[in-house]
Amino acid sequence: MSKKQKFPYLVGSKWTAQQATMGWRHFQVINRKNQGTWVFAEVVAACDSDVRFWLNARLLKDRRLWQAGWQSLQERE
């Protein structure tokens, strides 16, 4: 029996940062990495592919930091 994968739909998902992050708010997950029990996501800014970083995928569940999908400022309020 195969082990259930954490965050199976992570790659390709889109996120809006609640605060500007490295000058941008809209990001897309382009890669994932499993390290032991941790799952990391590599995110890239939607408007600048040079802005990319890795973060713990669990942080994406924190609604104070991230919101699923690309949201406009009006939608966020």
C-alpha cells in the first residue's frame, strides 16, 4: 500500500501573499521537495520569474500569511 502524499496538488497552485513578499503578492508553486517529514514548496512571483524562494508548505495553510488563488486587493478586503 502506498503512503499518502502530503500536499498532492501543490505544484501549479497559485497563492496570494497577505503582505508584499519581495515586492510581490501573487505567486505560483513550481516545485516541491520532501525532506523527511517536511514538505517544501518553491514559489515564483507571477510577474517576475527572477523572484523565487522555498518555503515550508505548511505556511501556505496559514490564512494570516497566504490565501489560495490570486486575489485582487478588493477581493482580499
